[in-house]
Amino acid sequence: MRLKKRTLTSTMAALVAGAVLLAGCSSGSGGKTATEEPKTPETPQTESKFVVGEQPLEFSFYGHYDWYTMPQWGGDEASKWIKDEMKVNVTPVHSGGNAAQKFNTMIASNSLPDVIWMERGSDVEKLRQAGMLVPFDEYLDKYPNLKEWLGEAGINMLRAEDGKLYQFPNWYTNQPNGNAGYVVNKKIYEELGSPKLETTDDLYNYLVMVKEKYPNVVPFDPHLAKDGQGLDVLYTAFGENTLSRWLSIRGVPQGDKLTSIFTDPTFRESMQYTAKLFREKLISQDAMTQTADQVKEKLNTGRVAVYAASSPTDYAMNGHELLTKNDPDAGYFMIWPIHKEGLDKNKIFPGTYTQLGWNVSVITKAAKDPEAIFAFLDWYTGPEGQRIQMWGPEGGYWDGLEEDGVTPKFTEKYTTDAEGLAKLQSTTTNLQWNGNTVYIDQAKAKYESTLPEEERNWSTRWQYEITWKTQANATEFINLDPMPDSEEGIIRQRVEDIYLETRAKALYAKDDAEVIAILDKAEADAQSAGYAKLLEFKTQKWQENLKKMAGN
């Protein structure tokens, strides 16, 4: 992710050298060579190409999320190196905590930023249909990293209805990845006798023990529960091959159709369990309102016994380093996903991944030089850009490349300064807009496999041992949402409101019967709002995805 200034790496030098060779064959932007006949149109012309690092580039960037505030560009070692050495400056546009309002205001006033970082789906389509986005197709061969690492199949899944590509994916992959699961406070666990912690009954009994012995510790923290997070993780404990993604799409597959989430037996049972934990004060009582900083503070001070989230490693890694620095017996570890008694633990998947990753970047027509921005994004997602983001500039945690020309040679500092690396990666995680999962994971795997267990990066160790083995492929369930102003889109918003309100109410239910009553009312309200029509629409989109993935 970040570090000190240095000269161009071998990868960048090769690009520059290639540009020099091209320049020697042309007179600039596709001009004729010195030996070319003046009027011979058949002679191929060399393409002009933006080379990152040769010319200054500045663009504005908006993260389309309530929670997102872009860190200062140049405020960490990685982005400072990119700013200084590659001559790239990124200026933030903030949502102010109300992304929807900001987004609509920018569109209405025609004051779009150059780049928007956002979820795939309806908001992207809204911009595309308004003619506000730049297609990437003519850039793919000139700047080949995305094409090389994502592949044609992935690119085709991202294409819009007009057949063009407008979205640059983040953390795309062709192999399992992800961090969802359960983190356990090591010191508390061992002081309580290291009890079995495998089933939902085990978890309940353990949390009761924590509450009795450690009154100042939160037994179970579900991160930002209003966004699902740890509650979604708990949902998967109650069904084999049950995906948290179904909660996100508000639909559960049955055969070839999507059905109501409110009547899903697994969802109902999980909500009864979660409400019981909440009633008995075994879950953070501010779970629906706490901030990310509050969660981080609790983890950093060891005041959480069990922590579950869609990516708990983000905060637990830093907390682990801080706690073990003062007490080698403290820190955190991860456990195999919790399951209901009687279920196959190897068919429990607390998280999901998709081939297309998490979210996307789009370039708007407000950009003065969209090709230059694409060239940067393509460099950013390539080996050099990824090395800088994840491990800082050369000379710190890595120095030079392996024989393959892309894998970094990690230095001793990689293992001896685990705290510094954890801080580095937690600082710049919100600048990773075009993550290349396969490159990062393969680079880590090659090196980490040579280290003894105690020297492995905390996060990487648990990814290898648990999380990558327990994330399910949910690519088939992407891009199911309708346009917001369509009939189905209006229904979707109503159902969304019902779902969020219902989950919060169910959490506060006084007993199991009240949980069921709340979910029954939600089902009735959702059906009155047109839920069946929405599920029919999403089912059609889901089936279209399956055909695309099958090559049809």
C-alpha cells in the first residue's frame, strides 16, 4: 500500500522503455515515421499511449457510500510514493454521510466527479442510461492489466446491455477469497479453559460464561449490525450451503425461483437465536448504532470476546498486534465457522465471493482525459500498483522481484515489523479501489508458505487456514436489482425499508414468538408492496446470469 520515494521499478521502467521505442517510431500522436511514404494509408500507425509516471495526472474521486471518507492522498507512504514518483494526484469528493443525496445532487447539477467508486447495479445503470459514463472498450488492449487478470469471461459479465464495458472491478478473482467469520479473544478463551466452540449451543454457553466473569467485556460483537455484518454471519450457521448473499438480495433460492426471505425457515431460526443473545445482553447493546471507530477501540483494547463480521480481519489484525505487543498471551485467533448441532461443518459458509469482486469504479464524462485515468486504474490494478498499495514502496517490506518479474522479494522486515505492516495495510485499505485478488494472494502465498507458523502475517495465516476455505461463490447472484425509477425498483425500495425495520424490531423481540410475529407481519407488508413481482424480476436476472456463466 505505501512507503518512501524511489526510482521507477523494473515494471514501470519497462513501460517507459516501451514508450520510448514507440516514440522513436512515430512523430507523436500517430504521426508518420521518417521513412514512410507520405500518402500510403495502408502503413500501420503507432498508437499514442498514456504512460503513468511520464506526465502529471490529477482527477477527482467520489466514494459513493455513507460510511466512506477517502483518506488524504499522499498522507501515507504508498499514496505519497504514487503522488511523488508517478505524478498522480487524487482529490476527494466526500458524501458527507448521505451518499444518496450527494449522488442525486451531483447528477441534477451536472457536477459529477471524474471517478465514482460504487456498487455494481442500478446507480451505475442510471448514469449509463443518462449518457454520463465513458466506455472502456477501446482502452482494453492498450492497457492490458485488467484484461489479463480478470479475463474475457469476467469482462463480459460486467458489460452493460449495450454491450460496452463501463465498470472497473475491485477485488475481482477466479479463486475463493474473503475474510468473513469469527474472531476469538485468545486470553479470555484460555482463561475460561479453552472450551469447545463449534456449534451455536457452544457459542451461547461460551458467551454466558464471558458475561459472568468479564462484566466489562462485550461477549459478542457483530460489527455494524445495521449493515448485517455479524448478524449475516450468524444466519449461515443455521443452514448447510446457506449464503449470506441471499440476505443482500432479499431472496432465497428454491429450485429455479427466488422466494421470500421473511418466510425462510433458516432466517427465522437465526433471528430467534440472535434476539435471544441480544435479550440476554450477550451482544453489544449498541450493535445497531455503534460506529466503526467504536468497534475498533473495543478490539484494540481487548474488550470483545467474540467478533463476527464480513471482514473481521480488517480490525482484528491491528488489535492483535497491539495486544500481543504488551502481552504475548493476548491477541486474537479465528475459529472454524459456527454451525447448528447436526449440520455438516464443512457446508457452512459465513461469507461469499464473486468473480467480479466487491464494487467498481466508473469514469464519468466530466473527466478531461478519461484514457489517462483508465491507464492509471489499469496500472493500479497491475503488479506494480498492487505491490505499492499492499506492501509499500520498494526497499521496505520488499526489495526486488522474483524471476517471474512480478512477485516481490519480501525482506526480513515483512516478519520482524508485523505491527508496522498491519498499520500500513489498515491505513490504506480505503485507497484500494481496484484490488487484484489473485495477484495479491499468490504473492503472499509464495512467501508465507516458507515461514514458520508464528512468523506468518496474522491475517494471511487465518485466510489460508480458515476463511478462504469457507467462503462460497455467489457470482450468480450479482446485478439482480431493478432500476430505482421502474415499477420493480419502487417495490424494491419498499421491501428494503420493511426488511431493515423488521430486522431491528426482531432483534429487540421479548421472546421467540414475537420474532415470528414480527416476521409474519413483514411478509404480509412486503407482499402488499409487490414483493412477489420483485422476486419474479430478480429470478429472471438470476437465470440470465446462470446462462452467461454457462457460456450461453
